[in-house]
Amino acid sequence: MIDYDKVIHGLIDPLVEHPDAVLIRVEPDSNDRDAYILIVAEDDDTARLIGKRGVVANALREAVGIAGKADNSNLRIHLKFESFSEDEKEKGKENDAE
């Protein structure tokens, strides 16, 4: 199976200002035909990853979907984009301090 985390980071790291802050979680579906990939980034970076009218997000979906078919797994890839809120950042800093 393809390392989607590595593939996606290779595609999006040049596009974002804070590549170290990008979190990617791959969750296979129970039917083994779908894989859900959650990409969480800073607000500005999330906007860049989606792009105007979703153009960048659609291109990422297409590229990752092709990578999924390249290993003959025939997985359907679903990308979801979310951003960190200021509250979540502060909670993360507090948890790191403990």
C-alpha cells in the first residue's frame, strides 16, 4: 500500500508556509474500497490548499487518486481539509508545556 502521508506531503509542502504544522491522517473505510484522508493545517495554509473555487483541492484529489490506483488497490480517495483554530493552538501549547 502506498504511503499517502509521504505522497501528500510531497505535493503540499511547497504550497504551504508552515509544512511542519500540517497533520495528515489516513483512515480506511470499513468496506476497504474507500480511504478518507484528513489534512489539517493553519488557516492561511488551508486556504491555499483549497484554492479559489477548489481548484487546488481538486488537483490534489486527482493526483492522490492516481497514486492510489498506481498500486492496483483501486481505492477511492476522499480528501477533507480542516484548519486549526486559535483555541486548538493554545490547547496544544498548554499540553506540550505539561
